[in-house]
Amino acid sequence: MLEALLNTIDRDARQQNDWGKVASYIPELACVDPAQFAISVCTVDGQEFHAGDYRTPFSIQSVSKVFALALALGRLGDGLWERVGREPSGRAFNSIVQLEVEEGIPRNPFINAGAIVTTDAVLGRQAPRDTLGEMLSFIREAAEDTNIHINRHVAHSEQATGDRNYSLAYFLKSCGNLTNDCDRVLGTYFHHCAIEMTSAQLARAARFLCGGFGHQRLIGIERVRSINALMMTCGHYDGSGDFAYRVGFPGKSGVGGGIMAVVPNVASIAVWSPGLDRYGNSLQGTSALARLSRETGWSVF
Ligand code: DON
């Protein structure tokens, strides 16, 4: 039944005439063809289902912030919450305005300012190369796949045009909320955002957030719950309420058009379609998850 449903969702996605717009502020992503779609589901009983372009790697971008958060919580434990909040921001992912008003404490770990802080926490005193190695190992272990890499062209492309993130990092630094210098933190941040995965790999990697997969014990169940709560409330920025309303389970988007989603104790999911809506979240990817939730009854509510 799931296999047929995913094939139908894939076919219908391709018949829509609005793919949304690809992210243009990262030059390497601006040239991706928006008319692509992939969906992958791993169920807790060990089955996998895929449809569409599920073998095509894409830039996971902000989805990497979930892995950065998992590692930052491992480093600082609940001490992380002195440096970053747990509330939806109601603003764009790269917004600056709240950061000054709230004295350099980003609203949550998924807006850019928050992820720059979690990246700094994971870096600690390590070399960026070691931190990136640690993140890649975590993701490869979660996905049980060593063929997951960073696309350096994408990282350098973002670094060259990343003035907004530089401004966020310098402001955080001026408030005493970065321990490393800005170049070091952003170099690491741009590189983890530039990790590439297929939807099949990303759905497998998301099993660590799902519970129920006996062999996926990368982090404790209480951390799994915390991360899922944050994905539910903040995972789609100022589109998080709409995502919760339409889809009904936690998800994290990226401007590469990927979304990693979790139905606790039931399934982990990844969708990809590079065209974005006005919030910077995958247009067809979100519609596909809404349809999947409707037709399967999967929801946390
Ligand atoms: O920092 C940035 O702007 C990008 N590397 C990531 C932003 C992103 O993916 C927002 N998500 N939808």
C-alpha cells in the first residue's frame, strides 16, 4: 500500500505546474533544476519505500542543523539552553531583528543564528576538520552508509556570498555567545550545510529520531523527544505553524529543498524537491508530506 501511495504522490507532484523557486542566494544552488522530486520512507518494522529521484544527492542545508543540535546537546547537555532558546521565532530563518532585542540569545537552534551557536558548541576547541569529521561520522552511522560527503563547491559558494550569516555571527560574538572566532564557526557551519545526501540516505539517517528502530541508539530517548519537539515547533521557521497544521508530525527543512521528518515510533521520512515556498521550505515536498499524512493517518495529534 505504501509503495503504491508513494508512486502516486510522485506522479502527482510531477503533474503540478508550480515547483516553487530554487534558493538563489547560494549561487551553486541557484542552478539546480526545480522540477525534481523524491520521497523515501523507512518504517520501524524495517521496510523501506522510495519513489522518484531518490538516488539523486541534494544539498541538505538546514537539515544539518538537526545533527548539529544532537551533537551540541551531547557536548553541553542542558547548558546549551543558556545560549539558545526553544521558542519559534515567527521570523525568516536568516532574520537579524530579534537577535539584538534578545541580547544575542537566538530564539531556537534551527534559525541561522541558533545553528551558528550550536556549531560553535560542537566545535569547542577542536579543529573544524575534526568537527566536520565527527558530524559526518554521526550521519553515516545513523544512515548506515559511508557514501555521504560534503560538496566543497557549495560550501565555498555560500562562504563567498554569506554576508548575512557573517553579520549574525559578528553580532553573536559581540554578545559573548561565540567562543570561537567568526570565520572558524562559519567555515564549519557552511561545510555542514553543504553535506549531500539522497532522500533514501536521509530517511535512513532520520531513524535515530524515530524510536522503535531497536538498533538506532545514537542518542537517548529523552533527547529524541526534545529534538522532535523543536522540529515540530521551529523546524520550518515562520512556516512552522502551517507545517504542523498540514502535516502533523515533526520535520526539518533546508533551502536545498529537502525535508527530514519523523512519525515517532512509526516511520522516518525524507522528501526532496528543490523549488521553495515563500518561507524557504520545499513547496512540493511539504505538499507530499501533507498528502502522506492524510492518506496514512500518520500524525502526532
Ligand atoms: O545559512 C544558510 O542560509 C543556509 N546554509 C541554510 C539555510 C536553510 O537551509 C534554510 N532552510 N530552509
